[in-house]
Amino acid sequence: MPEIKNLKKLANRILKAIANHERIILYADSDLDGTVALMTLKESIGNLGGDPPSLYFSDRRQEEPGLNETALDFLKDKAPALLITIDCGISNFKEVKLAKKIGFEVLMIEHHEVLDRLPEAAIIVNPKQEKGNDGFRDLATAGIAFKLAELLLGGNLSGSLREDLLGLTALATIADMVPETGENQLLVSEGLIYLENSWRPGLQALFESSVIAGRRPDISLGAISRRLSTREMVHKMVTIVNITDKEGDWGEVYLLLTSRSIEEAKLRFEKFLQKGAERQVKIEAGVDEFKKIALFQKDAPLIFEGKADLPQSLLGSITSRLCLSFDKPTFIYKITEKENIGHYRMPDGSSGIKAIGSCSKLVRRYGGHAAAGGFYFQEKNAERLKQCLTKYFLKK
């Protein structure tokens, strides 16, 4: 029977840590996928009677995404401990070495593309690290975490707990836009059934919101409005709440999903709506400026542009809009004094990870998926990197 490489090994190591009361740190990306995966593992440890794990959410606005030196400096007093990176880490070669030196045993739950080597973590669970695993290859990190919960909890993963985690997994899987094939299709189709009827105040508040549950005209019914499907509501949901902002030490998505009352959740959702409106204004301004440049260079095989005053947290959204508008490989970056921070988005059939990989000598670090990801490079290499990427796409 097919299985995910190292998943049983990881489950056994976590069970051993629980039995020995070892300190566990769950270190996650703060978007919906990373947050749900963290929640799934936290719930699993709690249901097994384990000591409450420490939680850390990566802050993309203040730190480098993924495992980073700033975070490790903050966490170093907790060593020795199991440091479980969730939805990040596969390209953090230097940082994993540093974590080991500090005294952490690094375990990794990941689904981003594997580069030319693996970091020196004790255990890496990533369906993309070997060929095959076709049913599991495109799992979001939340899907991998759910499979891990099945191994950890066995028969205890049943009833309301299973329904709760499966509903959250469906939400995260849709949010991360992974292909809904194989296991993803099964997780989403069953999970959506439970999601709308969740006991969680955070989810109840979302489904009760008129912004999410608003009705849609149906031409087949003579333009009579119809109730939105659960999937349609989820798509509206993720466009609003799938952000990586933090409130203090906590991811804002985590605080919403773990709200203790509907009233609290509604207040938190209002903040998301306010931020969303402000974000849209900034995104439109960034997109409009780069559109003018792209139209002037309409015969170029790609868009490769940067500015110093771009909001770092909106780079992905600006890059996505431009890619959709021009149907071209798009690389947008923020110029900073230390180094440039870039995002890429690809039209169907193109691989940004392969493109950047072909120019890897010109970047310090890169990672992500074929369709979307990030990269870091020195401003002095900007023109050479643009030429290298142009050459790559002209060959395609």
C-alpha cells in the first residue's frame, strides 16, 4: 500500500517525545495551510496527553520567510527541543544547520518543491522528495498533517475530532490552490461536508457573515438569487483571511480559527475586512504602475521589475495580478539595502522553480512551487538575473 516517505518515522519520533515529556516546538508558516497543519498537530499531541507544545508563527513582514536566524535567536533558550517546521524549511539549508548547532532536533513537514539537495534535518516528510507517491505528491501541508494525525491517534481520531480536523484540512487545501486530485480530492470532498457545520466559533462567524454567505443571481432561475455553495463560500473566505499577518506572537489566522466565541470571531473578521480594503488599494496602485512598464515591453518573454517602496507583504498579490493580466512569467521584487526580495508567479505550463534554478548562481536562496515562490538576490545581480531568466524562457 503506498505511503508517504518518513511519515511513520516522524509519528514514532513524536510519540517517543510525548512519552518522554520532551519539549516540542511547532514552527509554522502563518498562512492558512501552515496554520491548519500546526493546529492539527497541536490537537493530536493534546489528545495523546502530551505536554502543550510551544508555538511559533513565521512573520513574513519582519523576518525572512521560513526558518530564519531571527526566529532561532528568539527560540534558542528553549533548546534542547524537537523543532518541527511546518509548511517551511525545505530550502533553509544554513538555518537548519544553525538550529542543530543551538541544540534543536529538526523535523520537517513540507510540501514545497525539493531543490538539488535536502537540508540536514533529522526527519523530512515531503511527498515531493521521491518519485512516485502520485496520490500524495500534491498534498498541501495540512493534508500531510492530517495523515500524520491518523497515524498518531489511530482509532482515537474519530467522531467530532476527525470531522473538525478534516474540515480544516479541506479549507487549507482549497486555500493553497493545490491540484484537487488523488488524496486532495478525497480530503476536500469529505471535509467540506463538515466545515460549514463546524463547532468552531471562528468558522461559524465566517459562514454567518453576509460578506461570505451573500446570495448570487442564477440566470437559469430567471436571475432569482440562490444560496452560495459551501465551496463558493470557502473561496470567498480564503481571499479575505489567507494572509500571513501576526498579532503579537500569534498568527492572525490562528487567532481567528481558535476564537472562543462568535463575538470575538466577528470582531477579528472585521479587522480582516478592514485590512483587505486597505490592501486592495495598495495592490491596485502597485499593479497599475508595473502594467505601464509591461505594456511598453510587450514583446518581452517575461516581466521582471522591482521597486524600493513596494509593501513586502503584498508582493505575492501584485505578482499574481500581473501574471494573470499578461499571461507571462512574472518576477516582482522589493529593493532593499541588504538584498532584494522577490516573488514569482507562472502561467500554466511554466515552472518558476526550474527557471530560478537555472540561474541559481545569481540568487542567495529560492524556493516554492512550480507556479509560485520566492527568491533573494543582490541588486548588483538584477540585470544579469533578468538576462538569465529571459534566456531560459526564450528557449521554452
